[in-house]
Amino acid sequence: MPPIWLVFVAVAALCAGVVGSAHAAWQPNRPVEFIVPAGTGGGADQMARVIQGIVAKHNLMPTPLVVINKSGGAGGEGFLDIKAARANPHKLIITLSNLFTTPLATGIPVSWKDMTPVAMMALDEFVLWVNAESPIKTTADYIAAIKAAPAGKMKMGGTGSKQEDQIITVAIEKILGTKMTYVPFRGGGEVAVQLVGNHIDSTVNNPIEAVAQWRAGKLRPLCVFDRVPLPVTDKIAGDQAWSDIPTCKSQGLDMEYLMLRGVFMPAGVTREQVQYYADLLKKVRETPEWQQLMRDGAFNQTFMTGAEYAAWVDTEEKRHRQLMQEAGFLAAN
Amino acid sequence: MEEFAHLFHGFAIVLQPYNIMLMCIGILLGVIIGVLPGLGGANGVAILLPLTFSMSPTSAIIMLSCIYWGALFGGAITSILFNIPGEPWSVATTFDGHPMAQQGKAGEALTAAFTSSFIGALFAVIMITLLAPLVAKFALQFGPAEKFSVFFLAFCSFIGMGKEPPFKTLASMMIGFALAAVGLDSVTGNLRLTFGFTELLNGFDFLIAVIGLFGIGEILLTMEEGLSFRGRAAAINPRVVWETWKELPRYWKTSLSSCLIGCWMGISPAGATPASFMSYGIAKRTSRNGAKFGTGQIEGVVAPETAAHAAGTSALLPMLALGVPGSPTAAVLLGGLLIWGLQPGPLLFVEQTEFVWGLIASMYLGNLVGLIIVLTCVPLFAAILRIPFSIIGPVILVFCAIGAYTVHNSAFDVIMMLVFGVLGYLLKKCNYPLAPMVLAIVLGDKAEEAFRQSLLISQGSLGVFFSNGLVGTIMGLGLVALFWHLIQTGFSRLRHMVA
Amino acid sequence: MNKPELGPLQRSVEFGTAVAMVAFGALVIVGSVQAGISWGAEGPRSGFFPFLIGLAIILSSAINLVQCVRSPQAGLFVEWAQLRQVVAVIIPTTVYVVSVGWVGLYLPSMLLIGGFMIWFGKYKPIHAIAVAVGVMAVTYVTFEWWFLVPLPKGPVEEWFGL
């Protein structure tokens, strides 16, 4: 008869084996914090909360996903938090273009290299809008109106300062060789309403921020800052659909800009952990709720993970550095 | 009369047992959220938003808006009992509410606060029912210049009314402005006054300052007076509600003006905070008891609570009709609408009548249910003050720390809270008023932002603040309010000279 | 005349406060100058308003300082015995807020509540422990389970697997 301790060792080994194999496919074992480097109610926040809701509703994770807003310093606070949480597999962050613009504009010491890219969820489009009562009917009218007006007379509204909206504005100015006045507001919805109230002349709102006003006949889209027209063909206003908006490039405004809606983790996590979240987000994308959000916001539904995603982020960062440098937005130090 | 048909249909939806149950749960959760510092209405709604994804949009909005009402009710509780406002718009409630609690009249103060909240909300929701389309048009008039003029009016109607030395008031307010300026300058996107400390990126959040200045400061003052929580003598009287109600109709003028201020501020959308300060300031000037404000006057509780609730309720209207949130909580609800596949905007009223009128009906019923729930609990809340200070004191300290932490999930803020606490104790003992500082912290950066946006639009011309009737009138009112004291003293001196 | 040995004078505390405010104003001005105080093409720059605010702080505090010096001896700020009470709260609270960042919220909170009850309230340790543990347990359930708000945790909580 084997000594009793041998039995214990065998049982212990068995248990360890079982536990070990369970851990081979890594799973979170405590609540996962989902950082939003922006305020409550904005585009990134909405997307994070949709993901949270989908994960909870379809039981996609064994532990809860908790959304936390860290919006200080144009999102710098959230990025610093991820940077400080090195190797913590229970932290995610959803980013927008401020991943690139905030460090460049404020000098806050973070970069995407302090994080691990998990997945690109979508790209957000930008559309050039004017008030529906404005005499400007097409992009050509818009260009003519800007060129005719004295420098600084035309007012472009946008979200935040030295961020995506202002980058596009500066690019338009450069193409047309003139100056506009950029007026920063806090959120996209507010920008759209300022345009409806005629306090500003044009905006570059994301589709989801302005769609309600478009449907109500208050705003008019001129062109979209993408290579190809938008794919969504549902009728929005009268017989117009997102797909009917021409690209800005075809109308003489040679500018393309898409905003990242992607998920990152802290640096130093294992490959299994990244893979777990990449698979999770893939499942999120397949749900009807997610599809609905994509259709409503006319998102560009590019999905990327792994090395491909990292390479994309790297290119975008270089592009932003160049755009920001040309615009004179880099922090002094 | 089509609206009334819609409204009755809305009542029919809300009165389904399932929805009534959600309403009660929502109110209770809301009161808890309002009482826990740091877990304000916006956070609370955001946290509970995902829970509602599996409900129908109408049921979901009923529950979430009831959480919102509950939080508005709940915010008054801590303000009155412990001098800790859980939300920016409860700050003005502490001015007279807490002194009342110290005099053993916590029950009266709570009853007055809850009842005024209800009246404010009711007024606002009636206005929404009757005037929705008109009001939405009015909100569109508000560009940056108009918004600045509203903030200007809020400051002007509030300053120059205290008994403290004027230069101490000025110093206190300016320190508030300076603290509000720390962090990211939203107009240029540059960091300022952070001196390279990443902890300061966020600036000084109002809540941390207020929890420290008011909450911790109060505990230190209590310690100095030897551990006796002054409200301890409060007799628990179940009839306190009736007795307070008998007194309330006397203040109908204050209530009415506060309702109007609140609705206007909620729509404009400047929000509930300037509304509560402004209406407190105006009530203090116009009331016969004005001079006694700050010593525990019921009227000083009625004014800010009515206005805050009226503003909080009417702030939902621009959100529904325009897609512009009038408050942080409304911003979260807006996100919720989008998630449920509803697009807030001018067409929401036309296309989603069931949803919109269900929501409006739930505003009527939710507030009524809320009022009943919180009023029945008044003796219970007042009884909290009977707990010995050596138990409740450290528990308040812990909850203050939790509140400070949850604002930005930052342990640094907990330390800042204590710094503000010691500062609050020191300033109060040195006869510096704290309210102007808090007002400046809450509204300072918003006012500056609106001012600079206006100048961008006008290309540097200050004439923009008098460029049309609306903005000119508001600025004019502000100037009158600012020099009210001078005008008044001028008049009385003149009279003295004549006499 | 009052007896200075009873506590710090109101006047000296006010004097110190005003001086500290002047220093704070100066700090604000330094920060504003770093951010740029001129009036640029796009309206005022980042530091313009803070600069004016800094000036206003210095100015008003200077006036307060003068008034304070001119004022008659206005009695005591607080008696030493009372001040001792206040400091007896400030010191443990300082330790508490600093330690929250290091060892989490729960343990220091229990110590604070329990200690306060035993020291100031003269309660029996068993009662104090019961209240302290009970309050924090309710807090844990409310925040972390119910509202899904993570509160700061340290090595002890890590060890429990919370």
C-alpha cells in the first residue's frame, strides 16, 4: 500500500493539472476595468458602454466589465493610468484619435507603445456639414464661399482643441490657402446644435453626432472625408442616404481622415491574455446590437487585431505627428 | 389638445405594474446614489445604464429617469444633515439647510427641500407638456455669448450679498477661479498651472473641493466644539411633514421665481447649478427675511431646491428635442437613447410618441412617487443625527474619502480632500466666505470657455456681449444685480440725507 | 487684555492666511506666465485669465493683510485645548488619506472608524470592531457588487482575492 502522502501528492498533482489546463485558455478572474479617456456621453464613452452592455447581456465574460471615465488632460489621465498598470490583464482602454493627439499637443509622456493593441473595433467617419438654410448647397459652393469671405470670417465648430476636428480644419485651410476661425466646444452634440442655431458656419461632425439634425432637415451634409462613399444605403433624409454623400476628394477637398475606435491593454501582458480579449471583441462585433450601432453611426467597419493592427497604429501615429507639426500644434517642449 | 391625448396614453403606459415597479426601484436606487458622495446622478445613471439594455426603451428610460429624480432628492439629504453636498446644485441647499439641522430642525429642512424639489419638477414638467416645441426653439438661440451672459448673471446675482468683508469675498472667489483654471485649457488644448504634475491634469474637481471644504471642515469645527453634533437634540416628530407643509405656502413668491429661474436655466442649457445659486441669491435680496439667510431659514432651502429641480427636469427637454444634454446626467441618458436605437432630435417627438410621452408621464408620476417615498423616510433620515458623533464622525470621514476617490478613481484626490478640509476650517474661522469659492470652482472654467468662444466668433470684439436683444438683456440684468448693493446703499443714503 | 497663552491669536492666524494667499497668487501668476498671458489673434491665450486672477488674489489679500494689521487685538483664534482636539483628528486622517493610496481603502478605514470610537467615544473594542467591519462590509457590497465601482485595494485585499 502506498504511503498516504503519496496519495496526497497524486491528488494535488491532478488538481494542479486541472487548474493548469483551465488556465491555459486564460480568463479574467476579477472585474475588468474598461477605461474611457473621455467624458461621459461622448462617442468613445457610448461605444464602451455598448460593449459593456453586450458583454453583460450575452454573458461573454465570467467577470463584469466596468466602465471608468478618466478624461483629465484631454484623456492623458486615462493613458497614464494604463501606462502605470503594466502587465495588469484586468484593464482595457478604448481610444479615439486623442491617443495620438494628446501626447503631441500637451507633452504628456505616453504613446501607444506603452500599451498593447488588442483590436480595432471600427473607424469613425467625418462629414462636412452646413446649416440646411445656408445658400451653400455643394462642396464647390462651400469652397467658393470660404475663398470669397475675408480670412477668419468663416467659423468652423468642432470638438476639443488640437484634436481631430481642428486637424481637419487646418487641412482644409491649407488646401484652400485661406483661414477660418476654429471654435472648440465640449461635445459633438453641442457642436451640431450650434450649427443649427447658426452660431457657426460649418462643422466636421461624426455621422452619429449630426444624424438626428440631418433627418429633421436642419443640417446638410456636403462631403465625407473618406476614400470611398459610405456604405449604408438606408434612407435618412427624404430620398438621401449616407451613401449619397460624395467624397470630399471627388469634390476638390483632397483630405481623408478616419478616427480610430480601438481597444488597447497595458504593456507586458501575455499573448493568451491579448488573444482572450481579441476573441471577446470579435464575439461582440457579431451581436445584432453592435450591428445596429454600426448602421446608426455609419461607421467604417474595419476590424484588425495583432500585428496588422499594430502596424496600422504605427502609420497613423506618424501621420498625426506630421499633420500636427504642419498645423503647429506640437507642445512647446 | 392632441398633446393631452398623447399624455393620457403615456400615463397608461407608465401605470403598467411592471413600469411602476421599475419606477420605485429607480427612485430608491437614485436616493442611495444621491446620498453616497461621489456617486452622483451622472455616475449612477452611467453605471446602471447597461442593466437596462434588455428592457424596452420606454421601460428603460422610466427607470433611468427615476434614478435621476431619486438622486436629485437624495443630494439634499447629505447637504442638510452633514453639510456635504453630493452634487453641485445641492451646495446652495447647505447654506440654510445645515444650520437648520444644527438647530434641531432637520426634519423641517428635509421636508421643505423634498417638497420644493417636487414643486420645481412639477412646474418644469407642466411647462414641457405645454410648450415643448416653443422651448426647443428658444434653446437654439443660445450660442457661446448668450451662455456666458447667463454665467455672468449667476455670478452677479450671487456676489456682494454676504456679511463678510468684501475683500475676503473677492479673495475667496478668485482662489476658486484659479483652482478651476488648473488642468487642460479646453480652448487652446494646452495644459496650464499643472507645473508638470500629472496629478493635476484633471484640475480640481468641484466635488473634491466641496467634500473637503464643507464636509471635512464641518467635522473639524465639530471636534473643536467638543464632539457634540449640534443636531443631536433633534426630536423625531412624525408630524413634522404636516407642520412644515402648513408653513410652506407662505413662500409662494420665492417658489414661483425659483421655478421660473430653474426652467430658464435648464433650457438654456446652463444647468441646475447656476440656477440654484442664482435663485438663492435673488431670494435673499427680494425676501423680507433676506437678511437672516444663512442662519437656517426655510426659505433659503426652498429657493435653491426648487430651482435645481426645475432646471434638472427641464434640462431633459433640450436633450430630447435637440440632442444637447443640459446636464451631465442628461448626457448619459442621451448615450442611452442612442444605444436603444432612438435618435434624440427634432423628430423624436413625431416618430416616437409612445416613448416621449411615456417619459413625460413618468416625470409626473416618478416625482410623485419619489416625494412620497422620501417624505415617509424624513424621520428616519433625521434620526441619523442622533447617532453619537464618535461613531458617525469617522464614518462620514470614510465616506468622504470614498466620494473623493470615486470622482476620478484617484488616490491623490483623497489627499487633496483633506487639504481642502483643513483649508475650509481655517478660512471659515478667519471669516472668509466659502460659497463664492465653490461657485467659482463649479462655473469658473465654463464661464471662461464661453467667454473665449464668444471672442473667437466675434474675432476679438467685446461688442458680441451686447450684439442682440437676448444677450444684451441678460448682461444688463447681470450688471444691475452686480451693482444692486451700491444702488440700494445709494438710495438709502440719499434718503438719510434728505431726512 | 487677553491672555496669549490660551491659544493662537485670531490676528496672527489671519495674518498667516493672508500671506499664504499672496504666495498662492504669486504661484498662479508664475504658472500663467508659463502658459502665455498675451492676447493673441484668437482671443486671450491660456494664461491670460489666470494671470488676472493671480493679480486679484494678491491685491485682495494685500488689502486683507493691511486691514488685519490695523485691526485691534481681536481675541483668540481658538483655545489650545480645542486646537488639540482638532489636530487629534487631522493627524490620524492625514495618515489615513496617505495610506489609502498604498494599502487600499478597506483596512485603513476600519482602523480609522474603530480607533476613533475607542479613543474618543470610549467604546468597548468589541463594539468598535463590529461597527468598523460592518460598515466596510456594507460599503464593499454596495460599491463593488451592486454598483460595480472598484475602490482602491492593497496587498491585503489582493491576498484575499477580492
